[in-house]
Amino acid sequence: MKNINMVDLNGQYRKIRWKVNREIKKVIKSSSFINGPIVKEFQNNLQEYLNVRHVIPCANGTDALQIALMALDLKKGDEIITTNFSFASTIEVIVLLGLKPVMVDIDPSTFNLNPSLIETKITDRTKVIIPVHLFGQSCRIEEIINIANKNNLKVIEDNAQALGSKFKFSNSEKQMLGTIGDIGTTSFFPSKNLGCYGDGGAIFTSSDNLAYKMRGIANHGMYERYYHDEIGINSRLDSMQAAILNVKLKYLDKYNQRRQKSADLYNQAFKSIDKIQTPFVESDIDSHVYHQYTLKVPSEIRDDLAEHLSLNNIPFGIYYPLGFHEQKAYKQKFLSDNDFPATNEIKNQVISLPMHTELSRRQINYITDTIVSFFK
């Protein structure tokens, strides 16, 4: 059995390398390395895949969030409601722009922002809600949209971990995550469900006005060369990465299905172990694309389980060891641990197992047998 990796990008590449190499050679031959025709082609293909009016490619997922916020003409001190449990990009851009992050505790079942707590945080300075579709699992976005509409707020979906996931509304209609709020953002970091071979990101919207503004912001505030109408940034998806993504986009649904099948095998193996809680799925299978496969185990044995995995050469991840309210860079003195009981509990219980498109049945059996033996 080959070594087990948290992510096997090399194995995935080997299966499509002739297509990827062909497209990279085309870019090199064209010498159109920045804003080349392949970027536009990928943009159009992703628009069609998501069924959204506009995709704005950019340099990375963090820039995507920053550009989205910059497009909303917010003022210093305006409040942005978001989750307390995510990767730092979500809160980082809020602080960098002089806005005020207002963190909300999570739903302990899904690890996503808890909609039932949002309205208690809304003030007259609140302008935006940023839900994160964490680990590939859809937020309860319909509830969040209803709260935003009721309070005249904008919604930016941080969809860096859930591209290809669909939300099922109460009327049974489905819509791609990232296209439901006013703006959606994603990352093409290599380990993502749709990842390039470097940095990359994109922004989604069906608003013509917002799309126009965000395209300008991403290009130094220019709509006409050397005429700067906005304060902008330099954030472009380069042609090489667009070429790679254009190949991999065709496989995204298949990749996500592979992840879902691996998750099913994990679930079956752990279903009889009372001390393991497998990932909760909010809706049907389309709503979770398993960017991470994250278990909950009792906090008093989590670190022992991690050591057991290490001793058996099984990689794992702890996503995330702290809530934002505890991070040195973002700690706010007026917040107390009492504001985040779910985060404080979950951070000591979560452990993520290898999850990628190249996991074999044999590898999954080894991982699950090793974990089951720990609990015997």
C-alpha cells in the first residue's frame, strides 16, 4: 500500500497530466501570461457551471473576500457579522479594511455559523453577514438570507471550501453555493476541491453593478487603461493557473463524488462507535462535498487518538485549534469565552482524516481499522 497523504495532488495530476501539460504548453507558446484568453475561457466555463451571471477571477481567496467588501462602499467601523470558527482569511480582510468583525458562535453539529444567534448581534452599524461553508458543508443559507433581507444587510458567501456543493431550499429547489448571496468568493488553493498549482481565487455575483465594480477594483481600480476610477488592488488569476483550472473544472463533479464515496466508507466503518460523531449532513448528499472529513470525539481522548494515528503513519489535521476570540492577532477584550461555548467545546474535539480524490479502498480500510482498534 502506498503512503497515505492528507491530500494527494501528485496522484490526481498523473491521471490528467497529458491534458494539463498540453494546456500549459499552449499558454507558454502564446506568451499571454496575464489576462490571456484562457482566463476568459475559464471564467465563462465557471459561470456556466455555477449558473451565475458573473465570475471575476482573482489572485487568491483572501483577495476575493477583500474585493467583495471593497465593492460595498463600507465605512470605517461598519460591522461585519461572521463565524468565530474558520480560517483567518475571513476575519483578516475585515480588520485590514478598518471594519469591525462581530463573531457569532457555531452550530455544534455542522461547525457553521449558527443562524439563530445572528439577530442578537445586529446593530445600526451592521452592514454585511459573511457565512463560511466550512469543510465543504453548506450553511443554513436560506435562514441567513432571510435575516439579511429583513435587516437590509448584504451577504457575502465564503465558499473557499465548498465549490460544487448545492443548497436545497425549503421549496426543494437547489442552487450552487456561492451564488445565493449578493456575492460569493472561493479559493483555488491547491488542496481545494478545485485547486490550481499555485494561488488563485474567484468572485461570483449576479449583480451587473457589483461585477463591474469588482472587476475594476481587482485591476488597480481601472476600467480604462491608465485611468483609475477606484482605489483598487492588483489581483489577477494568471493564465497558467486558469489553464490548469479549466482542465480540472471538467472533473469537479467527479472529484466531489469521489470524496462523498470515501466519506460514506468512513461513515459505515465508524457507525457502531459511540464515541465518534461522523460529519453531520445538513440536507441531502449534494450539500456536502467534504473538503475535510472531520470527526468529533471526546476532548479527553482527541490528542491520544491523534498520537495513535501518527504512530501508524496516518496523517490528520486539527482544523481549527482556536476560535478567533482566542487568536492573539484578533482577540477582542470585550468578548469572553462565555460568548462562544460551542467553539470552545468543538476546538478540542475535532480531528480531520485524509480526504481527497485518490484515496483507495485499501487505504480507507487501513485508516478505519486503525481508528476502530483505538476504541476497542
